[in-house]
Amino acid sequence: MAATGIRQCAGPFSGIRYKTVSAEGGDCVTITSDSPLLALNSSVWGGGFGRVHTLVNRQVPKSYMCDDPVQEMEQFLLSCGLDPAATAAMMTAAYVKDVGQCHMADGELQVSSWVTSGLGNTVRAGTTEGIDQLYPGTINAIVVVDGKLTEAAMANAIITVTEAKAAALQDLGILARNSEQTATGTSTDAVLVAATGRGEPIRYAGTATTVGYMIGKTVYEAMMHASTIYLKRGAY
């Protein structure tokens, strides 16, 4: 991987618009693309692979309880004037106004990441601590790549995002709840990766690739920013 041409950018690449929105059903981060994105989402609305124009990270109260969160999310998106069929969305109890973001470019290849961090229910993968402990305070990551990721590469990118998140938690010294072991996440983390489809096919997105480096670096920096704000609030 040659990283000599990689640079950090002040904002997302052309054709991507980011803003925070205040709505009756909760504030949210919205990322809108001028052209359709291929998205892979692990969360509640627009899960799995899909073609979308808008990515949403919605803030809900810590007391949020809903018998049908999918239907409730659809109503929320409609109330915001968004097309639910063209939207992939996730939820968190973390303050979305504290979102961390980082953007990088290497020639025509560009990556933008946004992360919200709520660390009230931290867990460590492979332990029983997180079983049946589902709270909306969570770590949500959205990554948009201006490139043509194959479906396999997008799945690979999910791994890279998760590794970057775990690395940030390790460097921050965040422990799993009621444990002396380092946390790897929370019990309700979500990841959303999207790609514009421009350029030559990119078949891999692991840490040994240029796009994988850029995904990992932007997620790490965005995670560190959002988590530092969370910790300064004294909520951890």
C-alpha cells in the first residue's frame, strides 16, 4: 500500500451533503448523495444491501422502547421529508451533534466517515456480558467511499470499520462494563458502508489496501473525536 498521495480533506467529496437535522422524533445526521449509493447496512432500516440516496443516524431517548421500530422509523423518515425507500437509517441514544467526522482522498479515491459514540453499555466480544443487554446508547459508524466497491469489498470494509473502532476503544482505555478487560464496542453497535460505484472495481477493503487504510484511519479519527467529547461530558 502506497500512502504517499493520501491526504486529509476538510469535508466530504463533491456530490455528498452532510447536515444535522432537528426533528420531533429526534435529532439526526443526514448524508445525502446526488447519485445512488450501493449501501450495506447492519441496522434497523434499509438493512443489508440496497440502493439509496440518503443515510441517516437518528438520536432517540435512552428510554426508547417500541414494539415495531421498523414502522416507527418509517414514520420518522416521512416526517423529515425523506423517501424511506431511498434511505438507510440507524438509531443511537448518543448526541448526534457530537458526531465525529474525518475525510481523506488519494487521487480520485475518496473516503468520508462519520461516527457517534455512546459508551454507557460497553462490552467485549466473546464474553457473556452483553447477552440480552440491548440499549440504544451505541457506537454508530457511517462510511461513504467514492469508488466502486464490490459486495465482497463492502463486507470486508465492515471488518475494517470494526477493527478501527476497537483500536480507538483500546487507545482510550475504555473497559467493558463491569469488567477489567478492554471493550471492543457496545452491545448495539451498527455500521453502514456506502459506495458511489465510480471508477475501477475495488475487490478488497482490508487493512493492507489503500481504501482499507483510508476507511480505518477516518473511522478511527472520527471515533476518537466523538468519544473524547462523550468522556468530557462525564457520562462514562
